[in-house]
Amino acid sequence: MRDVVALFKGRLAGLVVCGVAAAVAHGADRSSIAALVAEWNQPAEPFHVLGPIYYVGTEELGAWLIQTQAGLILLDGGLPESAPLIENNIKRLGFRLTDIRYLLNSHAHFDHSGGLAQLKRDTGAQMLASAGDRISLETGTYLGSEDVAAVTAPPVAVDRVIGDGDIVQLGEVKLTALVMPGHTRGCTSWLMPIRDQDVAHQVIFYCSTTVAANRLVPKPQYPGIIDDYRATFTRLKEVRADVFLSNHKDFFDLWGKRSRLGQSTNNPFINADELQAFVALSAVEFERDLAAQSRAALRKE
């Protein structure tokens, strides 16, 4: 466990969300974060991860394709500019866009929901999302910063609202929604049991627990956000998964693991310690961010 914690040190605080945080704080337009958007939207090679799971995202932003006997599930849509890259990656793997039955979303921020509107149009898939994020998805806005043009996204209609503990099933595949608010009001991680090489595994598609551009004090991004973060950390301590996947490459050393894939019989994406190490570090970072925002608020008084 100690080695896994060391792997994450410095990763959360140094994520490339600083530009977004500044944009939100100053009500900027999209041009102010154009360089960041371009960096996040670099194309990436799609690949098979394990079991029925494929990576189809960009260099920075995760998007996951899940193959079932009854069609495909796509989780997350990256930026608005990412949709063509994701679609191309799906085709390169030999899949058809029209075989996608469900679109899922980890959370309604423009860098993970931005491409969903185009993906829905081009696939005809149903959009499934939590009640807490529905308004943000359908208005294309960032909750609590609705007037900030830099972080808007094309609106996408939600066809089915997902509650905590609900199961999305397609063919033999079942995903269980873990609605864990904080990063957004409807932030949703997804649990999925799989078999790979005839061994059972529990996969978590992790939403996010970073503070990023969120205001915690004195005017919170939404009412109750601090309590939501802390309740989510408490709940996550009880979750067990040995495959930790997420929506930013640095959360789980995506490309480092990809470089080691196939080099031995041990799949580098399988690690029973990784989830809890990330949760523990993220909880510490949250309290530090809260303290920093509190100090800044006092200085302004």
C-alpha cells in the first residue's frame, strides 16, 4: 500500500485543472483556456484494457467502451471537441457507432460531458445520468458557475435518470451506480464485476473527488458541498475494487500502465490497493483545499 500511495503524491494538487479553476473564478470565455483544451484533446490510440473494457478516450480524458452480447455501452464523452476522436477510436477497434445502446456519464463537467450531445446524435443511444447532474447536462452549464462561458457544453437530453444503487444492464453486463456527490452534485462512479482470463474482478469507473474549480467557502458551488465530499470519502472507504479506472489519465497512471500491458501475465490495470490509496490521498487534499480557501476568505474580510 505504501508504494501505491507514493505513486499518487503530488498528482492531485498538480492536475491540469488550474486553468479551469482560474477561468471559473474570473468568469472567462472559452478562449482563455484554449491551450488547455487543446492539450486535453490530443488524440490517443484506443486499446483493449481487460475483459469487455476498451479505452477510447483522448490523451488526457478517459472514455470507456464496454462490449456486451447485446450491444455497447459508452462511458463519458470528453470535451465537445473530443466526440470525433472518440468516434474514430471506436471505429478503429472494429465497432459500429450504431451498436452503442447506452451513454453514461461520470459527472456533468464540460471535459467529460462535452461530447455527449454529438455522440448521442451519431449513435442513437439513450443518455442515462443521475438526477443531481441532469440539469447541468440538459442546460450545458457548470453548477454554481452557470454564467461562465469557458466551461459550458452542448446540452444533451437525459432519457433515463439513474439513482444511487440502480443497475444498468445490457446483455450479460451489469453496472451499479454509486452516486457520490461533491465534485458535482450527481457525481457517479460505476461498479462492474467482470471475468478476465477466467478470474473474477471488480472494476470501478471512478467519478472524481478533487476540489478542482469548486468553491467550498464562503459561497459554495452548491449548498451542502462540504458535507457531501466528506460523506463520499466515508462511503468510499467501504468500496472494494481491484481495477481502478477513471476519467483523467493522472488519476490512475493510464499511459504508464498501457506501456506495460502485455509485457507479462500480470495485467497492470489490476491492483487491489489502488482505489483506497487514491481515496485516502484525495481526502487529505480535500481538507487542505478547504483550509486554503478558508484562509483566503478570511484575508478578504
